Amino acid sequence: MSVSAIAEDGKIGVEIKRSDFMIKSNVTSSSVINAAIERYQYLIEHEYYESPIDRDSGTLKTMGSIYSLESYTLDVPADGKACIVAKTPFGAVRALETFSQLVTANSGRKVIRNAPVKISDTPKFSHRGILLDTSRNFFHVDAILRTLDAMAYNKLNVLHWHVVDAFSWPIESKIHPELTEKGAYTLDMRYSYEDVKKIITYAKNRAVRIIPEFDMPGHTYIIGESHPELMACMNKQPNWDKYTAEPPSGQLNIADPRAISFAFDIMAEYSRLFVDLQYHMGGGALNLDCFGEEPTIEMYVRDHPGESVDSLIVGWSTQMANKLDDLGKIPMVWEDTILSHNFTARNTTIVQAWINEDSVGKIVDRGYRAVASPWNKYYLDCGHGSWLSDFGGTSWCDPYKGWQTIYTYDPLANITDPIKQKLVLGGEVALFSSQSDETTIDRNLWPRASAFAEVMWTGNIDPRFRMVARGIMAEPLQPLWCFLDHIFQREKTLRKFLDALHSDGLVAQEARLGNAHKQLYGMDEGTDTYVPTSGAGDSKVSTSRVRPENTATYFTYNNSYSQQQDNASGAQFSRVDDDYIFESGARARV
């Protein structure tokens, strides 16, 4: 793309011409960088977005540590020869996303306004995630991949995959195939090993980690469909609410050695399939009545003086954490395991807070690293009423969590000790899927998760229209009228938008919304689907940007080491086949 300086309203801008725009890199061995180049080359060439924001801020800096693995600098001088410098491929991915968002449409041209632009960018928190539950309702692979695209647009870096729950077991098991045979909703609602590997690779190329959660010993009714001998309080009716927070009831029998052996099998199998160093072992919302009324547990406690249901829970958690350590994984647990049952874990354990905001402080007071997910701030599934007929139409986690609630929550609130502040790795917004599926996932996540992403990164954020233009059907935050003076500055463009929106009548408005927005800000006509050109896996290509005749290096990152410590968060990464797997843990594995 020819990149040339232009004058507009007395300000210098950079025009991007599709004919010879090119992104290049001095690093060719990283599949992450190669994939990012191909995506952003295509996106920048085809996206046509009119921004309501006039950026004129000079040098921009964010609040995070300069040692972050996702940090980068981006320099767009007035002559258009832009330069990206990043420590890792993941920083390069973030920089390319920022660069793509600087490009806006203006009078039929694509420009970066108000050059020169200098950005030194790094996240405030190292763990910025979304929890997605695929058990209550199923999400096909395409819906998950689209969510990963949206996460990359918002610089989120963790998909906490809540793979299984009481309702279904949708993932293939080679050790216990009966789990999927009896636990998946249908033959079509299963994730094969190849599906999982595809999702992991797709996420990695977007600088997103996949942390799996196989929640045990609670929320495990579905295991009882194939292994009833391992269960306690299996599907108690009609008084199910005595034994579980929501039906069907069922928890693994924590006094049965066969249940412990089964859980070890699951950890061993999926620790190999999921490559991230963290593994979420669950442990939340256990029902003590379920355990207390199980005859075999009653007998065990009677025959072992000094034992109790609580001590059995602690013993279970200890054995699971030790098993994960043997497998080379870092345990992640729900806060109940630590705060309600007095389990003392290794200080490398990561504890996810969900009960309230005060939990984060309690976790770091005990010396553990914390991920904030308080239900009253970050649970995005709430506010749609109860799915249960006998709960008076209200849900336990009502009301709806608007973007303002999410945006104003600070995980560091009331934590004043700098050392303890560093133990707060970040947060996750959660989409448990009792009332969500792939037809609603976009609007249930976005743009509320964008508000969360801004808090976690403290960077700039565009309105929802840019995500809609990229195929993410984020819900509107206010009447269209509020944007008219800023976005629809040309009467012809506004009329085109309104005509497209209403041409098929009221019923067709939602279906046509995405296309109408694309006419205004989206992809060029006929190019609104990204298709990798490499034919190999997710994508392959090459990174920097400027005139093709210029052979100088404009993008670089330091690849002279195999391991580096993040001084701010304790995060590390490992070099694996010239790419990087990074995590918010206390160690790295090569």
C-alpha cells in the first residue's frame, strides 16, 4: 500500500492505498506472527470504517508494566513508514490490532489521521478473560472461533473454557468414551480432539490462551449417567434444591477411591490435550447436604475419627492439586476451595473470586494470586429471569449487569499494599449458558465485555459499530439518534443506512443490521468474509508495513532468549518451536 502524507484541516494524516500496502517482518519463523500478518493485511485492505472519534493525542502511554509480554511500541511518522517493536509475537499481535484501529475512512480514502502517532502500550493486568460455559447449552466451533476474533479485537487474552458441567459432557474422551456417548446432547454437539486443537491454534494465533475447566467434585451429574457408582445424591427429586443450586443434583463421592481414580484419569487425559500451563480444577459451590447424607460418606466419617465432610473436601482438593503438579500444571480453583473449606494450597495456585468483591482481598491476604469474577459485577448471563418454573420469575444473580456496572468495578479496590496488588492478575467476565447459546452469544458478550477489556487494559476503545462491522453482533447501548451528529455526517450515507435498515420492514431489521453497518463502516462489498490464503491450518504469512520497495526492517522483537520473567505479574513464557506459550504462572515449561 502506498503510504503518503496528506494535509487535512491543517493536520497531517497518512493515506493508505490498497494497491501497494504491505506488512512485513524481520521474523519469519513464528506462526503467530505470520498468521497475524495475513489477517491484518486483509482486514486493513478491506475494512471501511468511519470513526466518530478524532484522535489528536500526541504520544499515548498506558498504565501497565513495560515488562509485559504483550507490550509494544507503534510509531506512525508523517511519512507513513510505520514501525512496530515488540518483545514477543503476542505483543506484535496487539500492535497490529491497534494499527488497524487507527485506520479510518475519510472522503473515500483510508487514512491515519493526525500523524505523527506514537503509542507505547502495555496492559495493566496480565489475565483478561472470558469464561464460556459449553455444557448448559452447546456452542459449535464456529461460534467459539468468532468469539476468539472478538477477543483479539478487544485485546483479551484468556478464554476460560468451562467445558463440562452437570448438564452435558460435550468433549471427546479417549480414556472414557462412555462419557461423551451418554453425556453429549446429540452426535452433532461434541468437540472432537481435532476441534479442540483447532480452537487452541486459532486462539494462539490471536494471542489468546485456552484454560480448560473440568469442574469436580461438584456439578457432575452427567458423569453419573455413565458411572452411577461414583456418585452421591444423584438426581434427587422433588426436593432437589436441598442438594444443589440448580437441578440435576449429583456430586462425585469424595470418600470413594474409585471417584478419585476417575478424576485422575480426566486430569491426565485433558492435561495432554490442552497445552496451557494452567488447568482449572473447579471446586466451587459444593453442597454439604449432598455429601452428608450419602451412606458411604457417613460410614467413612464414622469409621475414621477426626474426619468430617469438610476434611474430606480438603483431602480431595489436596490430591487433585498434587496430581496437577505431577502433570506439570498450575492449579486454578474457585475461591470456595480456599476460603470456605480451609484448603491450604501451594502459593503458585491461582484462585478465582466469584462470591463478592471482598473475596479478592481475602485471597491475596493469604498470599495467593487472584482472578476477579464477582457475580454481581461480571456475570453476563444474569438479568433474564429464572429458567426454573418455581422461582417466581427471578434469577439468583439478577439484575442484568450493564456496561456501567462492569466498567466501574476495580479489582484493586481497597487493596493498598503494592505487593498484594501485584497478586491480582486480572479478571474474567463469565457467560454461564443456561439462557445463552450461539444465537445470542454475541449480544450477551458484546459490547459489555469491551467495557471489561478497557478496564483490564486501560487502553482506548471504539464504539460497538467497529465490532459490528467485523461481524460481531454486539448489542446497541443507546438509541441510534445519539450517534447521528458524530457518525452520520453525510446525509447521503445516513439515508443509505436507513433505507437498508427498513427496506424489508420491521421483522427484517435485525437480520439486516450487520449488512447495513458494513455498508457504512465495514468490509468492501463482496469481501465481508475473511478467507486465509495459505491453505495451511489457520493461516501463514509474513510482518511490518510500508512501501514494498522499501526493504528496511520496520517490525522487530527480541528473540535472543528462551525464557523471561515478567517483573510486574510474575508471568513467564517458554519458547516452543519459535513461538511462545505464555501464562500468568510462577514457572514456565519448555
